[in-house]
Amino acid sequence: MNRYVKAVFWAIPPILFLVVVPRLALGMITQSSQASVTQYTGIDLASFVTGLNIIGIALAVFSAIQAWAHKWSIIKPASSSLHMITSFVLMLYVIGLGNPSTLGVTNLSYLSAGTGSKLDITLSLTLTFLTVMVGAAVALKIIQKTMKWREDVGFHSLDLQAQASASQPLPTSPSPRPA
């Protein structure tokens, strides 16, 4: 498959699932419902979807570059590493409900001031162990990809040497002169 076509195909899923679908879902929710969600939970849906869109576009770019690059090019492990780091930030963004700096700790509050009663629920979700484990896995995967790239560079260098030696004519030995 052509590298450019492959790059376009690999960019489609992040654009579709992190840009188009969230925007369509946000468009289906009325402004009053969005305001209610923000009022009761403190989560601004519009800014959350915008964050998803930004991360989705970054993932699409890194996916396209990764699919386009030759396996022996430095661009391949660099874009792969950036793709994994951006995916990790996406996980932190979703777990933190729009704040990736919480590193797996989410505090979700629900306030309801109804007629004569007030309901205040706070949910604390701590997934720090998960984020540390996924972060370690991402670091190990980046190291593995770098090692694989170094191997591919070595093979590419050997291929270039073999092509260069095959294109040169073989030296001919002088024929013996008759006496």
C-alpha cells in the first residue's frame, strides 16, 4: 500500500472517535443541559470536548507520521513515542475529567439544591496505581521501539552495502598470455 494512503487511513480513527463523534454528541445536548451539568458536577462539557479534540488531532498527526515514515527513519520511533505519550495523556485527561495533572485522582461532586432539601455527593476515585503502571508500560514500550529502530537501521545499512557491492562490476582477472 502506498505510504501516503496508509498515513491517511491511520489518521482517520483518532479524528473520527476523538473529534467528530464528541462534537456531534455535544451538538445534540442543549445549552441548558450543558449548563445544568456544569452547575451540578462542575464539569464544563464544551471545554472537555475541546480538550478531546486537541488530543485527537495530535494523535491523528502522530499516527499519520508513524504510518508514513520508513521503519529505519528516526521519524518512526520519534512519532511512535510521541503517539504513546499522547495516548497516556488522553487516559489521564479522561480519568481526571478534563484535568490530566491529577494523575489518576478524580473528585466528582454533585450538588443539588432542590425544594427544601440539599444533596451534596462527592465521589473520590483514585486510580494512581493504574496511571503509574501504564506510565511504566509506556516508558518500556518506548525503550523497546528505540531498540527495534536501531536494529532496523543496522539492517538498512547492510542492505545499502549489499546493493552498492552488487552494482559494482566484479574485477576480472587477467588472462594468462600464451608463450
